[in-house]
Amino acid sequence: MKKSTRALFVSAFVMPGLAQVQMGHKIRGLIFMFATAGLLISICINAVTIALEKLMPIASRGVMPDPVFIYKTVQESLYSSGSPWVTWALWGLLGFWLISIVDAAILGHKLDKAMSESESVTS
């Protein structure tokens, strides 16, 4: 498999930035990885905070809500909270993911081209 194809799949389906690290661009890859991880963590923290705010009054009454109710409450709270932070974090996550895929494909294509040129010179 060509490096460009493998890099595209690794960045798209495993972890943004991992392909860059594998191809030797460690700083660039780590930037993508830390940005993605930071945005994912912030989204999760926000979701847990909203869930606790909604569910603590119910739990204080001594009633334990079922998991389906918890899921629906958190989902509705996230989408209807109007929190600009969640919106920006989701768009940022999508942006870093897409940029990482394109960057990995370009880096892989350059490496493929360099390898084919070196093979043609040695032949």
C-alpha cells in the first residue's frame, strides 16, 4: 500500500496526527493529536457538567433515573443549551480532523514521489 493511502486511512480512522508522526513529522503530528484530544476532552467535560446539573435534582429526591432517560436528558441539554463553546469545539474538531487528513495525504504523496524517483535513479 502506498504511503499516501495508508496515511489517509490512519488520519481518518485511527487518530488525527498519527500518520504525520509515522512519516517523521513528529511536531506537526503531535499538534494535531493534542488539539484533537483537547477538544474531545473539553466536549466530554461539558457534557458531564450539563448532565450533572440536570440529574442532581432528580437524584436528590431518591429516585434513580433509568439510563435511557439519562441519555436523552444529556443529548437534549447539549443540543439545546445554546452553549457556543460546544459548537466551536465541534467545528474545531471537524476542522482539525479534515486538515489532518489532507496534510497526511499530501505528506504521503510527497514521500511516494520521492521513493519512486529514488527507485528510478537506482535502476
